[in-house]
Amino acid sequence: MSRRVVRQSKFRHVFGQAAKADQAYEDIRVSKVTWDSSFCAVNPKFLAIIVEAGGGGAFIVLPLAKTGRVDKNHPLVTGHTAPVLDIDWCPHNDNVIASASDDTTIMVWQIPDYTPMRNITEPIITLEGHSKRVGILSWHPTARNVLLSAGGDNVIIIWNVGTGEVLLSLDDMHPDIIHSVCWNSNGSLLATTCKDKTLRIIDPRKGQVVAGDSSIRYFEITDEPPFVHYLNTFSSKEPQRGMGFMPKRGLDVSKCEIARFFKLHERKCEPIIMTVPRKSDLFQDDLYPDTPGPEPALEADEWLSGQDAEPVLISLRDGYVPPKHRELRVTKRNILDARPPSGPRRSQSASDAPLSQQHTLETLLAEIKGLREQVQAQEQRITALENMLCELVDGTD
């Protein structure tokens, strides 16, 4: 009589548990827009949730420790003229988040470490290139400032957020709506799913194809066949509206926490904690191999030129402390410094223009230069004041 051999696994006894009521985020008007999105994004500093808003789109950003009932007047991040459909935190800067909207734009925002007094309405940069709604965002895992967007126009655009320029546009890859997009670990390939029921593996730089309910099912991936092993299922009475996933560096290693989901209900956000039971209080090396940290391995230009690099890993042995506020700097190319076209665009060339028109043009250019210098000076002053405020806040904690 044969006996069934139980496969050895350190995760065999992992279990999921909903956080206590006082650790949840209550009274949040989660967006009801009809779009298949997670509606939630989380990192070791902040929790962001797309919410209902009149006159445009908005999302709320909460410090991770600010649990309980959310003040109805808590400031929002607003700026889109139509509902927000997706949000995603930058993996290399915990204070930077991107949002995509039904208004066809992507906006990138700088979130301060302190809670602002008013709504945040001015993004660092607005990216425009899609002709229809933008519903998917995904930051590159290793290259600095590289952001992917996918829209209802069936187009994937890869941006350099640092300059506001399009790096790549994948126009002819998908004949129908794109449902999801995911980078591989070093950002050399993409996996996409589409309404045509096809899973595609795409090399974006070559432009080639290379190859909800109320339950959360979890699996273990190994190096040996059959590679994917079912572990267990976490079930609850209420279905999820969306889900955010904490990066590995944001987990509590002292409690053997291996995953944390932020489950959205109609009016609250409930953390779901996945734990491997261990008796020892020592650091569990087998559960926490070195994991991707906040430092990028490449610059955007390096990645576009064909370079690949594995993520810069960090140890979680002593826990993870998020770095202080880091500002995202955007450097747009100055179109006024560009060389004029070789041929005239109109029937009258620039050299034939009346003297008064040339004088007016010189005056306008001089005025624009002066205004640009004023704006840069004000931006530097605002940055200095924000840094002073952060230091004061850190000093009172």
C-alpha cells in the first residue's frame, strides 16, 4: 500500500489573517468607476486609494500609520479632469506616485512627508500621448524614471519621467483592449494580457513579441517541476473592490510576515497579513533573502540603449527604514533652443518678416526667458521651505 509523501516546504503552514478593526482605514469613499483596476497602491510610507470625487478625478494618500476613521476633509490629490483609473508608487522614491485617468493623461506627483493642509493640485509633470483613456501604469523595476502606460487606444507608451519624453511607443502589438501589464524582474521584458485572450511576452526595445471574487489563493514557486505549488486559500465574506500589495521591504520581519495585501471594501481598506508561524524570535534567513531596495540600477537612457541590470538588493535583517523625502527633478528640453527648420513653414519666410514682427518676437522671447527664471527661483524657494518643514516635523516626532 503506497503512502502519499507530503512535499517539504517552509511555507506549508502559512496563513492569512485580517488586521484588527483599529488597524484598518475606515470611512473612505472608494471609487465606483467601472474599470478593472486595483484602485489601491501602497509602499512602506504611504497608502493611496482612488476615491469618488466631483468635477474630476482624485485619490487620497494616507501615512501608513494613520489608521482608523479618515477625516472627511482630509486633503486629496486632484488635477485630473475625469476619473482616476490607476495609480502606482515609484519603486525608487517612496514620495513619488503616478496616476492615470479617463482624461487621457498621466500625472506624476510629489507627496510630502507631512500631511498638507489643502488638496495637492499641481503635478510635477503631465504626460500626454494617448488618444483614449489611460488605465494601466507600471514603473520599471530597475531603471530610474521609466514609466509604462497603457490606454484604451491599445497602445503601450514607455516614458522618461525625468524629461517628459516618450522613450518607446508600442502601437501594433494588441488588436484590442489591454487588460494588464507586468515587467519581469530586470525590466527587459513585458508580459501583457489582452481582450483577444492572448498572453504576450514582449521585448519593448526591439518592439517584438517573444514569446475578482472573495478569495485569495496563494502558491509557492520553486526551481523544480511542476514549479508552481498550491498552498492554501484565504477567504472572507465580502468580495474585494481592489487590492494593493506591500513591497517586500515594507513587511514586518519580526513577525515572520511574508506578504501584506490592502483589501478595498466599499468604504474601507483592510490589511490582510500573511504569516509563516515560527517559534524563534531570530531573523529567519530562509524567509527573507535579499530583496529589491529603493535604489535604481540604471538610468533611463542606459535602459533605452539596451542595457539590463538586476535590481539593487538590500538585506532586511535589521528591518527597513524608508529614506527621508527625496525630490523628483524633471528636466524638460528647451524647445526655444532647438534649431529652426531648414525650410519655411509658411509662404513667407522668417527673413521676409517685417522689422516690427521681428522686434515683437525678440520681446516675447526675452519676456519668456525672464518668466522662466522667476519660476525656477520660486521652485527653489518652495523646495527649501518644504525641506525646512520636513526637518521641523522630524524634530517633533
